[in-house]
Amino acid sequence: MNKLGNIFNFLYRCGIMLILFLLIQLPPVAISIANRHPNNFWLTILLLAIFLMLFGFIIGWAQRIYHRYLQRPMHQGLRPGMIIGGYLVLLVGMSVLGQLNLLIYHQAQTANNQAIASMLNHNQLATIVFAISACTLTPVAEELIFRGVLTNLFFRPDRFWLKVILSGIVFSCAHLSTNVISFATYCFMGMVLAYVYQRSGDLRNSIGLHALNNIVAIAMLLKI
């Protein structure tokens, strides 16, 4: 009976992650639809409202799950040095992987970045909301899901590297990849973010790192 209970509990946790994994894919759909109707102001407003409500629901629900399954005390303090250090590691690692992607697959950027770029500059209002959310709402939602929830749902607290690796793999699965280098790029990013969270013990540090990375990426895409 205990073994059956453990199996049910594991499947229940997998179900939670699957639902969150699918939910985080939905907000960009609203932006994509708005981009197809750039001259329809009221449709854009409606779609942006749906976009923001989806993020609000995702963040709220993920936060409740995170607090429910948290394995150790939270709010251990912001670590600016770790955020900056993590960003430097991301810069180096993703630059190397980007060069490999260009050399082997002749792709100047990942499919995920191409998809993000395609959402910009079609509908001015949608672009503004999407750019701001990419630097604020997306880091919060994705860190809650792929670091806060995922690393606390699976493996014991002492399984540091298993948590980091799992987070990287699942995070990469949530981003568009057309080849192994592209997949490795987002896996690497997810692992660095998970390392920062696990090492610092405070999700705000990985949120800060994720936000910093996205701010720079969006600025480059918008050529600010």
C-alpha cells in the first residue's frame, strides 16, 4: 500500500509540473494573435488583458505550490555577487554554444530567440507589454516553475546536482530547439539558474539573474 501511495504521489507531482509546463506556453499565444491584427485596438487590449491574467494566474498558483513543497527555509538573502557572477558564466557559456551553433548548424541565433524576435515590432502596444513582461513577469513565472517548484517537487534536499541537471533539462524542453546545440544552450542556462537558486537558497537571486539576462536580450532584439 505504501509503495502504491509513493507511485501515486510521484505521478501527482509529475502532473503538477506538466500542467505548469503547459500553462507557461500560453501567454505568448495571445501576443502572437495580437500581432496578426495590429490595427484592431480593442482586440489588442482584450488579448493583452488575457496575457496579463494568464501570467497572474500562473505566478499565483506556482507560488502556492512552491511554498507548499519548499524543502528548506526561504529568504536567505539577496546575493548580488552571485547574480553578477552567474550572468558572467551565462555570457561565456552561451557565447561558446552560440559559436558552435553557428559553426555546425549555421544558425546565428536559436529558434527560441527567432520566435521572440518575430513577436516584436508588429503591434506597438503588444511589443511594449511583451518587452516589459519578458523582463519582469517571465523571470518570476519561469523561476517559480523551473527552479522553485521543480527542484522542490523532486529529489531530496541533499541531491544538489540532480536538481540542477533536472531543472536544466526541463527548462530547455520548454524552449524551442531545432538541434542539440540549441537544446544544450537552454539546458546550460537552466542549470546556471538552478545552481544560483540552490547555492543561495533564495529564489530572488535566480529571478534577478534571469531578469538581467532577459533585459539585455530584449534590449539587443529591440536595438535599444
